Amino acid sequence: MTGRAGWRAIGLASCAVVAPLAPVAQAQYAHPFILTGQQPNGAPDGMLAFFFNPTRDLIINQNDQVLTQLVLYDPSNTNHTEVALYSGTSAASFNLLARAGQEVAGNPGVFPKLFGTFAISNQGTIAVGADLQGPGTTTADNLGFFMGDVNSGLTMIARKGGPVPDLPPTITHRSFFFPSVNSSGLLTVGLILGGATNSANDTGIYLRRPGAADFETFIRESAPTPDVPAQTFGQATLTRLNEHDDILAITGLAGAGIGTGNDSAIWSGSTNLGLLARVAQTGNPAPGLDFGIQYASFSAQAFTENNTGAYAFRSTLSSVIAGQVTTANDNAIYVGRRGKEPTLLVREGDPAPIPGATNVNYSGTLGLALGGNGLVVFSSDLSNRSFLNNSGIFAGTTPTNVAAIALESQRAPGTPAGSTFYNDLSSSSAFSGISVNDKGQIVFLATVKYPGQSTGTTNKGLFVYDPVQGIICLGRTGGTIDVNGQAKTIKDLLIGQTGNGEDGQGSPFNNNGTIVFQASGADFTGIFTTRVPLIGDVNLDGKVSFADFQTLELGFGLTDADRAIGDLNGDQLVDIADFKLLYNHYGDSIDGSAAVSPIEMQALNTFAASVPEPAGLTLLLATCATLRRRRT
């Protein structure tokens, strides 16, 4: 690192005002919920926790309530294991919802076996399907669907073989898929029907309205579409649901004018079927692209909406003109708003906005997440780059403001000096597990290469991008995490499915800036939560204090810097911009604003007056100082 000795000497003069404080580890931010080998709340005596891979089943709602599956095992009897569903907002409140050894209420001899995809609302309503087992089950009724919460537990509201509302008694429930639930308690769920059905009419999307005793049909395969009665819905099991009861759905199509090239559609609207609009259909022209290019298919894994009614989806592309669409430009991301046609955001093969780079294009499948503020975040491979430098994360709201967030070969903040985002597999991105919230904060996993490591050796980090603070490392392999007061070395990190927490699905990241993840080491595996650090908190102790100022002051003027020495905006410099952030947030803490002493403010103001500064800073600091006095 290089420094500006004159600036540092000026700054050090104020350090004698208050005695230096010892730095504190990031324990204020990371908290374990449950660890392997612990006995979870409500588990039978002697049964301990074990973990699934959390890529699908570890989520958090907007009120910091975690929902996940655990395996319970008996160390004295290796043949005795159970799957269990747990939820809570802290380790103390992380409570049992259901387990394989616990009989389903009101159903003698019926026990859960495995839980399917689940959802949780901001108010804690939980919806989940489950395989059933026990003497009270047969192959005709061994699936169930449950709703409830941590206070009342789960109630089975539908079961395989049971009647389906609005349909003849010869048609029955067969299976339940992909629930979405919002704060009002509105539920959407995909159903596969049994009994007197066939492959042309055995799927549907059903609603259960707040206070209702049963489901009602919303979309059923073979029923007329609302806009073209001569056409019918095809296979339909997948929806997204926001807090305003807006619905986004992908369905098949059949009937008049429908063939293999135009038999899928995306619908946007409300729970009133008549207000559901067809916003995209395969075989139709792809907006914003040359004549002849059309939608070819829609990705069920990459379509979402937010609480404003905005939606985003990925489509593959085809063309009626030979050679117009190739494997180098055949997928794109579209954005829109409830009931309105989508517009093109980005297409594979387009130039990627990388400063100083030319002839670099998006390549491969574009993953996406949509934030509550309309920000679309997507990952992409990059063409015309070496395979050690060929992936990135990008974000924007329109084609003209998309910018790079993180790039392979870029310095990885919070990791050992000289470390970079890196992946030495030509077919794999360095970035995964991307989720975004309504503040435009983006959480992601990345592979990282530390200096001196051989080819084929990488590490993993959990990172968050904040529009003000830049990229922050929340944890990394080889680093430590606080495990009940002990610093433990991390060997692996995992995070759940991509999301935004606003579409009725799960997400590992919420609008509070809280992230749920799994970490493991040589002698521990656990579920943890952490949060986006406070602006100005250099030492990550949960408060912006004089200790942070002292660290920034010591590092002032350094380059190739990271947060630990005062770089608070992620530009790898410790300069006046970082000091402004600390000054403006001085006294903040994760538990609320703390008192600020006059002697501390005098030291900060003395430092500010000693640093050469562009016009306007004096007025800014004077205003901020007034605010600080009001908080004292």
C-alpha cells in the first residue's frame, strides 16, 4: 500500500483526544440459529440437528423469520432419523412446526415424511406440501398440503385423494406444487389433479383466500383463457404473488391457432381472472429486437415480480430468418409492469458495460433477480475474455443504465491482499446465489482466489453490494465466524435460492438487509443470520464510534485499501468520501442511535478542518454537526 504521509500526520494529532479502543470482530452481525449436534427446541430427547443442502430450503421473511428443514438424528441409534420443519426469528425462538415422528393433528396414524417447496409470508403464515407416511396412509392419500404458523402449528388443509372445489367428485387432488403466500394470507398453489382427468386437463392454479375454508379454481388446464375464449389454458402450476394480490403466472396454451411454436404464455394481473392479461407468448415478436425474432420459451426459474407490480423474466429467442438467432444471442431479459407489455432490458451477445474493455459481450444463460425498487440484477458469462476473467454481475432498470457490480478478476474486498473473484472452469461463473432487496442491496456467493494458490484451488465468500458502501465481504472460507463466543474458521458457505422476498416465494435476503446462510468448519455446521453492516462501521462491531474514526484516520490516504482500514465506499481508497460517510452516521448502532460526546465531535471536526477539501464540505459538516448535537 502507498500513503500520503502529510495527511496521516495531521489526522493522528486528534487520536490523543480519546484513548484508542480495541477492534471488535463481526460478532454483532452474525448470529447462529442452530448448529449440528445441538438439540433443537421441541425435538425428542436425545435427537440432534443435522442439515440439508440449503440451496432450496433456507429462507427468511421481511420480519427476519427464518424457515428451513432440519434432519433430526439419534446418535445412539443411527437408524432413527426424522425430517423436521423449523421457524423463528432467533435461536431462542427457533421452534418446531412439524416432524416425521409427530402425528398430523386430527389424522390418526398419519405422519409427515418429507416436506416439499415451502413459502412464508411477512406475517409468518407458512404453506408447505409434504409426503405422508404411517398406518393411516395408503398410496391413494400419501400427500398433504399444510398451512399455519409457529404459534398455532400446521394444519393439513388438503390431501391427495380428497375432493377438489368447483369440480365433480370424480376429480381429486393428486399433488401440490410451488405455493406462494402473502401477508393477507392469500395463497396460490399449483395442483396436479387425479381421478377422472387426463393429460390435457389435470393441472391448475388454485387460490385460498383469507378466511376461506377451501381452495377455489383460478386457472385450470383446458379452461378458456380470459382474452381469447377459443383458446384454453395448457399446463398450469406456477405463480408469483405479491403483497397487493398481483399475480404473475406461466401457463401452456391450447385451442384455436395454437401449435408447438406458440403454446406458452406469461400472464400478469390480479386474483380476478378477468383482469389477467397475456403479456408475452411464445411465437410472438420479441419486443425491441429485429423483425423475425420471437419468444421461444420462458424460464420458470427466472420470472418474478415485486410489490409495485413490476415483473421480469428470461426468454429464449428464435427466428423465422435463418442465422438471425444463434447460440451466442438466443436469450434475453424482459421487464414490465402489471398488465402491460414487457420491454427488453438486455440480450445475450450485447456489449457488456465494462469500463476500459471493448468487444466484451454477455454470453450464456442470463440469471436474474428483481428488486423491490425495480432494479434487475443478473449474472452473465462474458465472451472474448479469458476463461479466468469471463463472468460478472450486472444491474440496472433500463438498457442504458445497466452497470457492472462485480467482475471476475476484480479485487475481492475483505479477503487477503491481492485476492480476486475467480473461477478456473471455463463453463462456470464465479458468482451464484444472487438475491436483491428494495434498497438495491445485492447478496451473492463468489469463488475467490487467494495469492499464491495453485490453479484449481479456490475459496468461497459471501458478499453484499450496497449502493453506498460498495462490495462488502460478510464471510469467507479461511476467515472466522463467531460461534457462541468462539471464533471458528469457515470451510464452506452456502445460501438459499435466488429471490427478492416480495413475490410470495422464499428468499435468503430481505428488505431489512438480513441474510440467512449456512456455514461450516472442521467442527461445526450451522444456520446463521447476518446483516448489511452500518454505513461508517469500520470494525464491524455494530456501531459507528470513535474506534472507527481512529482506524480511518490511521489509514487516511492509503490506496489498495479495504474496509478494515477505513475504505467505507468500496473504491479501494481511504479519503474524504469515506470520512463523510463516517461523519454523517457517527453514533449509529444496530440497536438505535447512541449518544455522541462533544469531545468526540470536536476531534472529528478538527480532523475535517485539517484536510484539504473541495468547496462545500464545511457547510455539509456544519449541518451534520447540528444533527449530532440533537442526538447527544
